[in-house]
Amino acid sequence: MRDSFVFYRSFYEAIEELPDYETKAMIYSAICKYALTGEEDELTGVPKAFFLLIKKCQKY
């Protein structure tokens, strides 16, 4: 279990392009959960696509 992780500006900029807050929240939550605990949320569609791209940058 970690206490911190790196979150790049490019992650923020890409996520902020999405139009709805619910999707953004799902992505932010999934990133934080994975980076801090190593656990993955069940995602589909756009949130899953974003998560898979960002996951490659996190070395849990």
C-alpha cells in the first residue's frame, strides 16, 4: 500500500476534456484506488479506456 503517487498534467488535461462529471469522477477514483492500493475498479467504455492508458504509467 502506498501513501502517494505521481499524477501527470497530461492525465488531468485529457480527463478534463470529457463533458460529464460522473465519468471524470469514475476515472479519478479508479486511478487513485489503483495507484494507492493496487486494486482495480470494474470499468467499461470511456472510463476503462482512460484508465488503461494511465495505468501503464503507474508502477504499482
